[in-house]
Amino acid sequence: MRCVHWRRVSPDLLREAREKPAVDHVDRVVQCQLSAHEDGDHFGLLSDTGSYGTALWLRWHGTDEAELVVLPDCPVAAPGPDGEGCCLFAGHAKQHTWEDALEEVSCTS
């Protein structure tokens, strides 16, 4: 299950993000993309950076000031020849995005 925390992107950070090369659209509000958690940092995806293997993220902790961070993509893929890649950043805590999807899909109704 994905984290339920959301964060509004300040006008200053929106402007800074849009000034980065290859970033053409940034949402004004982002949801933390990590698995459900209460403690620690939250990370909302803002945009790919245009550089292979990196993305622009908004990082915040509670009500503290948010900041822009460029992080390398998580290199882990689901098992199997057609394994879906993780949509988070390298070194993230808890589950990969494809593991969260498996939890949410019920084989029995």
C-alpha cells in the first residue's frame, strides 16, 4: 500500500524545477511514492530529468521545508523475463513498486 502523505509544491520550488533541463511539466501537489510509513522522509516524483537513470523528486519530512533532489532510478526489476522495473529511486526503504502492486491485487474476491 502506498503512503497516504501528500505535499503542495511551493511556487519557488515549482519555478526551480521548471528551470531544469528536460523538465517541462511539474505537478503542484505530489503524493509520497514510498510504501505506507509514518516516520522518515517522504518522496514525491516530480519529473524525469532527461538524464538516463535519474529523476527529480520532492523530499520532505513532516511539516518541515521540502527540497528538490535528483536521485538515481532503482535498478531492481520483478522476477521473470518480463519483470516490471521499480519506479522508485535507488536505495529506497521497504517495498519496490511492483511489490506494492502485488499486495493490492487480490486473486480471491
